Amino acid sequence: FAKGRYRRLVALTPTIKAELVRHYRVPQEEIQTIPNGYSSTEFCISRRATHRESLRAKLSIAEDQHAVAFVANEIDRKGLAVLMEAIGRLQD
């Protein structure tokens, strides 16, 4: 991230922006935060009932089984190990 080697940097979150500032000493004003986009109509709780039964059948997940989706990179930083430990502690 040497000065002059980029026109502008993009961070997905304020946390990532802060890491660029702290670890690489990039001036804040040279970093634009642009969050990942998502469709609030596609990813909403009201659609759950519509897709739940067919998706569980497709993935062979019984109604009485728990299912968790974890979508991320940098899984150590995002806390996958913590999630797995918490799941392991759940009581049926």
C-alpha cells in the first residue's frame, strides 16, 4: 500500500478501513468504505417458509435437525471456531 501505488482503496466495513489505517498507515481520506450489497427482499425472514421445506429436503436435513450457514472468508477472524464451540454446547 505504498503511497502513489493506488488511486483509492475500498474497504467493505469500517473495521477493515481501521485495519488498513492502523496496520498499513494508509490515510483515512484515501479509503472509501463501500459495504457489500444485498437484497432485502431476497434475504428476509418472510421468505424462510417459502424455501425451508424444499431446501431441507434437497440437503437431506430433517425437520428436527439444526442447520447453520456460515458464509465468510478469513474464517479465523470471523469467529468460525467460536461458532462451532457454541453449537457443540447446545442442548437438544
